[in-house]
Amino acid sequence: MITLEGYGQTSVSGGTSFSGGVTVAGARFTHVQGNSSITAGSQTTISVVLTPAPVTGHVVCVALLLSGGTPITGLTIKDANNNSYTVTPNSPSSGGPAPFPVFLAYLLSAPSNASATITAAWTSPAQGAELFADEFAVLGAAATFDVDIAGNGLTGTTINSPTITPAHSKELLYAAAGGTGTMTAPTANATIGVWTGAGGGIQDAAAMAEYILNGSTATAVNFTQTSGDWDALAMAIQ
């Protein structure tokens, strides 16, 4: 169990690749668990498993990164009990030079039958993919979606675009990036500046997600790679 500091409340923690909670004193959100997966070759579907299944009322954030560079059609993100995740309006990241379009999606309040298995599926074309999922406990009123924004860059070791600006204080910020260089930070559950690496860790040496539990001001994404171009997408949940 983990404690929401300053509130004396608890939330279940666990997970395949991360079995502990991350809290920030005074924050509305608490990280419960995270995991990630990668396809073996070109596919039209990819799944990730959170163990245990998300707790009723919790927020689940998902990031899908594709390595083919060709636009896909017919994307759906659902769990094994047919609970649908909402894809953000600026998904996928577009206009960038790197062949790694990023999609973000969310489940604002996990239902009582939320499944541990989350699947992204699309019609065509088949390509390599990475899928990240992170669960967050929320204190107080039900979570709502605020905003998302895409960014990209041509070169450099620091992935620092886009900048996400939450409309309110104490928002959950979640971002993902993919690039042509070798990504080295953040690693799973480790901090890089004000961001914390997603529970699933870096995939394919080139894709990662991160979060901030208590976002209140305009904040640039922050990933480190060997020099290369990139695409990234960030969202805010209040």
C-alpha cells in the first residue's frame, strides 16, 4: 500500500515492471504502476498488461509509438472487457522529421470491470510498435481531460518539445517521445528534471513515456538521446 502524503489515504500498488507507488506531497495524483511492451516485427495490434487490473476510479494513461512512419487507419485502444480509451485530439504527433508518430490515450475513471490487458489495434499498415500504460490514483473530484500538444525536433541530445501548459494547478502531465537516436533517460521510475520515467522503461532504445504528478506551469518534455530527430506528444489531465 502507498500513502497519499498530506491526505492520509491509501491506494493499491503493484505491477509487472513497477511494484511501488510514487507520491508528491499535496498532489492530487499518485502513480500506482506502469508497464510497456514492444511488437515482434510488423503487426497491426499490440497489448500491454497492468497487474493487477486498474482500480475502480483510477486514471490510466496510454502511449502508442509506431516505427513505420506511415499513417495508420482504424485505430482503437480498448481493454479486454471492451472499455474504450479516448485518443487525444492531437494524436498522432505530426509534421516531425522522425518516423515515430506518437499517440496518447486515456481512461479517466476505470470502471469496476476494467481489465489488466490493454490493446491497441489498427487496420493498416502493419508496422513495429511500442505501447506504454501507467495507472494513477486520483484524490477528490473525478479527473477530466485538459489539453494535449505535439512537438518535434531535427537534431540534438535533449528532446524538449513540446511544452505543455496546464489550465489549472496540480494537474497530471503525461508525455511520450520516439527518436532516431539511442534514448538513455528517463529510465523507469527515475527522475529527469521535474519529470519521472514511466513504469515500463525505455523500449527499443528509442521510445519512452514520462509523467509529472503535480503540474501547474508550462513545462517542456524532457528526454535524453544520442543526437537525432524526434517526435513527441504531451497531455494534461486535471
